Amino acid sequence: MFKTRKEIVFVILAGIFITNAVVAELIGGKLIQIGPFVMSIGILPWPIVFLTTDLINEYFGEKGVKKLSFITACLIAYAFLILFMAIVIPAAKGISPVNDQQFEAVFGQSMWIIFGSIIAFMVSQLIDVSVFWFFRKRTGHKKIWLRTTGSTVISQLFDSFIVLGIAFWLPGKIDFDTFISSGLIGYTFKLAIAILLTPAIYLGHHLIKRYLDEEKEEK
């Protein structure tokens, strides 16, 4: 089925990337509190998205990430379409363990949130890949931490504010001060995660390189 180990690596990374991106959007409507800070639970899978984005960037290039990002955005839209249909179709009364109100309360995110999520995802991914390759072309194979963390620092600044702006500030659900403070809190959390993930990125590079080098030795 797969001709090379590189194809296997791409399929695995793409599967992890798409799964975590879609799940993050589906669970984003739940807010959690960490100390005095309130943020979306959708932030939970994003560290894995950061990690796989950087690994795909490194081994499959700018075009690979862009194509995968567009595919993922379409799959997110498809997932929301299926959820919309599931909400519209009534539950079997007295039989279904989950009634219509319960189902809609969990999955019935507003169109503003859906639109904001997809736009924020695409913008942040395109910025991430551009910044990544800006540093990559200047550092070569050195300073992995610079291009991975640097691209995340910039791209997630846009992501944090775009989704809040479209989903909550523009519709008037939150005021401007709350918009700014919530965006900064979410961005700070993502930035901290990106820094903490640096060893994992180096480990991922090591494992993939070792796996691909074994194929070269076999030839």
C-alpha cells in the first residue's frame, strides 16, 4: 500500500493532525477555569496540532502543510454540517438516552463560533508555515527550537484573537476589554505550551529521522 516509510510517516502525522484539529473545534464550546483564568477546553488538543504541524513542515515542506490545512478546514466544516443535521433530526421520545435539548446544548455551537474557528484555523496555519520557512531558510537544519517556537508564537497570536473576535466580540457577546483579556490569557497559555513542547519536538525529529534512515540503510 505504501511505497516508502516517508509516506507512512505522512499518513500518521496527517491523521494525528486532522483528528486533534477537528476534536478541538467540536469541544471548544465548553469553558474551563484554571485559577482566575477562564478559557475554552478546545485548547487541550492544540499542543498536538502544534507538534504535528512543525514535524510535517520539517519533513514534507510548505506545500504539505498548506494542503493538509485546507483539507482539515473542509473536514471541520463537514463535521459541523453533520452535527447540524443531527440536531435538526428529532430524537426518539422516550427511547433516546439523550434528548434534543441536551444534544443541542453540547453540539449546537452558533454559526459565529463555527465561522470564527475555521477562519482562525486557516489564518494561523498559513502564518505558521510562512514564519516557519522564514526561519528555516536562514538557519538550515540548525536551531529547530527557533523555527518551531517562533512560528507558534506569531501564528497563535492571530488565532487567539480571531476566533474570539468573530465568535464573541463581533456578535456582542463580550465587551472589548473582555475580548482583549481573554485573548491574552489564551495566547499566554498556548505560548507556554509551545515552549514546554520543545523537547517533544526534538524527540519527534529524532524518531522520524531514525525511522527514515533505517530505510536508506536497507537499500
